[in-house]
Amino acid sequence: MVRNSFHWNITKEKGFEIIHMNIIEILREQPKKSIPLDQLVTLLNERTKYLKIHSSRKYNTLSKYIKMNYNGIVQFLDDYTMYGIDRNNKQLVVHLFENELEDFNLHNLSLRITKDSEWVFV
């Protein structure tokens, strides 16, 4: 359930740009361009803690912004073809697919073909 009753200090477009740029930067710094999800969220919050995205200190983290506007980080990452999510030893690992970034444009990102959580065979 998306909660739109919160007043954020950034526009949806600016938040979208901040999220993608920071996630891509974090993943590119990793040796295999992959990182466990919990570490990604921690680094994302640490790198963006200077931003005042909400007037309340309680909601002033990027992970809260993603949860409120995109139903969580997993849902957000799963919506774009440049990120992959894999379960490795009971841990979710996020991967960056560089070949999907060749024509990277924040305003024209490649969304997944289907929003279903299961495969659809035609």
C-alpha cells in the first residue's frame, strides 16, 4: 500500500534520481557489482543522511522514502532491468547489470515486462 499522505521535501522526480544514482554508485564500487540487500540499505541511508527529505527526523531516511512511495526497496529494485535480486544463503543479494546501463536515462528507464512475481508463459 503506497502512502501519499506524507509531505516530503523533495519532488518524486528528484527522489527517483537520488535513489537510482546512489544505488548505482554503491553497486559499482563493489568488486562483483553485487552487495547484500541489508548492506545496500545501510550504505544508502549513510550516504544520503545529509538530505532533509522530510521535516520529521523519524522519516528522514531514504529507505523510509522508498518504503512509503515504492512499497519497499525490493519492489523498487525488481521494477527495473538494470538490477537483479538473488537469494544467496538465506540472504538477498542485489546485482547491477552494466549492459542495461548503456543507454541509461533517468526519464526513460527500462521497466520489467511484467509486474507479476511469477513467470508468465505465453
